[in-house]
Amino acid sequence: MFERFTDAARRVVARAQEKARELKSAEIGCEHLLLSVVDDAGIDVALTATSWPSETIRDAVLAEIATRSPERRPPSPLNVPFTPVAKQALESALRESLREGSGSITAAHLLLGVVSAADDPAAVALAHLGVTADLLRPHLLSADQPRRGATSPPARQPGPALGPWVAEVTRRAHGWAEALGAGEVRAEHVLLAVLNERDSAALAALRDSGADLAALRDALLDLGSE
């Protein structure tokens, strides 16, 4: 999984290990990942457009950690392991990446993965603030796009030009193919990209037809990885 991490996401994990050491924890929990990810410059900017700026989240997590009964912990090892919940958060980050059709796991995906975790100081702090993945996702992923580098515009063909929506779907279809290990971009990857374009007329038409979009997405994921 870690080979998919962007440089920024790897820095988040490295900082989380330092946070765990600073807080004298023998394991990296979601609270350490959360404290680290809100230090990311891009995440900090994205969060300013929400009701939960980085400083608010940071203070809430530290306050929750402080309420936990203090206990003597052994010195943190050189390579600090992840807690089971933190591992689940990393797996959720991968799912966020696949959901978006991206071949990379970014700092934004890590934050969404942490927000989706449960039974953890980070989860308690976020719940008290009313933070959810669904509320954060539009802000984080829209801000994440410019940081991945612009894609080359498609070659101009005779007749009507490709609209920006089609160009974006094409880019995401490539991401789905790469993420699912396919050797070429196929129709199922394009459909997965369409299903993740929330405001498209095509998706609205599918929804109005009564199609089970969740079942369709699952079937396409199975097909796309073959």
C-alpha cells in the first residue's frame, strides 16, 4: 500500500511517528495521524473553508488525549507500529483513493481515512466537533486536485471539442485502471469514473432510472480488477 503514497502522505506518516514519540506512546494511533495530517500545508488551507480549521481539530484531539488516564508507557521503539484502528484508517484511505479513481494515496485521503475510524481518541474528538467524512470530502478532494499536477489537454479532433467534464472523467478512468492493476483503460473504468462525478447529468440520469448505483459500483470494481 505504501508505494501508492504521495510524498506529502509519506511525510504525514513520518510526522505521526514523531507525534507518537512526543506523546510517549508505544504505537501510532489515529490521534497521531490526525495531529500530523492537519500540519500538512494543503490540508490546512482546505480546512479553512470549513467550520473546523486545523487549530480547532488539533486542540480538540490534544484535549481528548489529556482526558485519558495517564499511564507509564515504555519508551517508543525505533520503528513505532500502528494500532489496529490506525491500520484500518490507512485501509480506509486506500478505499478513498480508489473511490476517487486515483492511483495515489494523498494527505487528503489519509485525513478522510482517519475521520472514518472509530473507537479512538481522534474519533471521539472529531465526533464532538461534528466532523464527518461526507462533510469534509468535497473540500479536501477539490483542493487536492491542483497538487497532483495538471493533465495534458486531449489532442484536438475534427468536430465538437471534448468538454472539461469528459477530460476529467478520462483522467479518472486512467486512475481507476492503474489502481485496479489493469493493463489498459476499459469501459468499466470509465463507468467507475462517471459514478464518482457527483454533479454530472449522466449520473443524474442513472439515478433517475432507478439503478442501484452502489451495486453497480461494486460489480464494476470486481470486473475492473480482472
